Amino acid sequence: MPKEEISQKVPKKETFMQGVVTLIFSQVLIKLLGLIYTLYLTNREGFGDKGNGIVAAGYQIYAMLLTISSIGVPNAISKLVSERIAVRRSQRWI
């Protein structure tokens, strides 16, 4: 097999720092969008307290999802899935 074909099949891996920069950028963008959303709803004429209520309700849902995502549920699910895939692969060879 020529070297050109081998180099094309190897996927480019993302470096650690690229991942960090991506996460930082996404978090800053999320915070800016949240700020714009909050300022718009609270300062729009006729919304005032209602706007604060909408923001507070949305924040409660966000906080719950953030808590679930940060307690390790995604890691546990990925571990269970990978174990099942490994068991299925080993059963094929028996």
C-alpha cells in the first residue's frame, strides 16, 4: 500500500489546546447570548417583571441540566455503551 493512501486514512486528531480554546470560545459566546437575552427581556417595555420571571424560569431548567451533565452521567453512559460494544465484538469471535 503506498504511503499516500495510509496518510489519507489516518484521521487528524484534535490537540488538547485546540479543545480548550474551543470550549473557552463556546462558553464566552453562551454567556454573551445569555446577557443579550436577559437584557432584552428585562428592558423591553411591557415585560419588566414578566421578563425577569421568564429568565428565572429558563435559568432553573438550565441549572438542572447543567447539574445532570456535570455529575458524570455522560461518562457513565459512554462506559456502558462501550462495554456492550466490546461484549458483542468478543461474542462474534466465539
